[in-house]
Amino acid sequence: MKVDGHLGGENAAAGNPAQNRSVPAFTATSSSELDEVLETLRSKYFVPAYLNKRQRNLIYRDKYRTQLENEPINATLGDEDVPLEHIDRTKDVPKRLPLLHEAVSLMREKEDWEQVGSMLEGLRTSKAAVKPDYMERLVRKANEAGMQHVILRCLQQANKTGLTLKEPRVLEQVLQGLRERAQSGEWAEESVLHAIKQADEVARLLEHEEHGTGRKLSQDDPRTSPTVIGVFLELAAVRAWKHTDKKDEDGTVEKYAERLLAVMGSKTQPSITVSDEPGPQPEFSKAIPVWHGLLLVRKILGSKMPQDQNAQRIVKDYEKQLSRACDKLESRADASSPSTFTARAVRSFRDAVRA
């Protein structure tokens, strides 16, 4: 039996607007374990959320169990006929968050990461609350796997995926991923240009209301944040210094330098500290592009450098604090293991291009 959107005279759209859309589907991944986790998410969470009230009663209520076992019933969701199966919510539905963490931990290959968009779309349409820490971790893991393009695609489809730059920790991880990709490529031209292209897309997204406040600048707007502008400046400055004969050919370096110095002003900069706990060092990492960008831009622009005395003061202040913080990180036992957060933080400072 097929159960469409008018089961028992009840309109599916009235019971659940999602039902007129196809349930996000997953393609084959590199491991059967990941396939199983994704299918569990789809069958236990996504499909029920796309059903109307009558259909959900059929799969959840014990009195319909025998009926579903003896008389197969399908629900039409988009272009798909989905078999309805009884679900015991006390036994058959694993906790969602551990399932999501397991999915990300099992992603290894490109085809695995390509599932992220469908996973987020299913969560959003099924109105499953996903906390910012999970989104932050997802972006960080994608960065570590070199899958920044997957995250950018999800950001471009924020209305479907729910992934947005309005969440400061997501924006922070996105920008960190861009510069880490360029740095891990030893600032080679191809790596830098690729990072700049992605940074330009991030800048474009920040102009949209899905990721910010549109045309109107808000308080603490990321478009006026030194740590955000600093990444754009750093990438442009590295390209000019290493790949265009130390020349600001299109004026981008000067534009970002002016913008950064305007928002920083002449005030004393806050101290840069590192945490004694294992884990990311966000304060340290966010300060590096500001220092690195201004360090290079002063050499590139020379006499054309805007607010040169102020820029020189900021560079010296940042370098002193970053050097001290980096020394402290290098003294830690986990600094010797290349994959730790500590070692990665150290590399982000030590591998900077020194003018």
C-alpha cells in the first residue's frame, strides 16, 4: 500500500511542510561503518521528520506494529516511495549527537566528506537542534582533512544546511582553515591563490543576511573585526611579497591595510596568552594573521604605508607577545608531536614569511 500526502484525508503539507521535499539521501562512502551510521540517521531521524502526523503515528505506535509487518506501506516523499517501518523510540533510536560525532570521526576520503551537505540538510529540515560546538568541530575536522570546499558549499546553501558565519566559532574555524591550507602548502602560489579565492567567497557571504546583517553594520560585526580583516590582509600580503615581485599590483594589500588599521586605531592591544590546557589556542592563532599581514605590508608599501608609525608599533607589540607565547607552547611536552593542537599553533607562527 502506498501512503501519499493525503492519507485519511489529511494534507501532508499541513502536517509537515518538509513532506513535499525529498529526504536527503547519502551516496556510498569509503566504509561500511560510515554507510551504516548515515543510514541510521536517515531512517531514524530524517524520514520520520518528513512524514505527516498520521504517518508518524503509524511508525511509532505499538498498535500498528503488526499492521506494518503484515501489510507493507510506503509513504511518498518527493519522488521516493519510502517503506514505513515500526520504530520503538526507547530501543531503536540511538542518541543523535553521538551518532553525528561518529559520522564525522569515520570520514576519511573525499566521498565521505561529500555527505556533509545532505547530513546538515536533513538535520535542519527535521528541526533537529545542532549546537554551535558541533558545527565548530565539524568545520575544524573538515579543515584537518583539507575539505574546506565542502564547508564553503554548505555555507553557500545556508538556507538548507543551517551552517552560518553568524556563529563566531564557525567563522573563526573557516578563516583558520583558509590560512592553514596556504601555510601547509609552504605559501606556494597555487596554495595562496586558492586560499584567496575562498577568502573572497567568505567576504561575499558576510555581506548576506544569512551570514550577518546585510548592508547594515552591527555591533561586533565580523566585517570590522581585526582578526577577520587580518586574514584577508595576510593572504594578500603573502601573495604580493612572494609571487608578484613584492608589488601591490591591484591595490588590495593597501586597501586591507587601511581597513585593518582604521578598526584597530591607536589603542593598546590586548595581551596574547595561551591556555595551559591541551586543545586549540584561538587567541594565539587569531593574532598571527594581524601581525604577519602588517609585517609584510610595511615592506611592500614602503613610503605609501598608511599610519606607518602605528603599524610599526602594533607589529612590534604583537611580535613580542607572540614570541613569548610561542616559547611557552614549545616548552610543552605535546609540542613534539606534529598532529597536536600545540604543535600546529607553533608552526602557524614559526612558518610565517619573514620579510
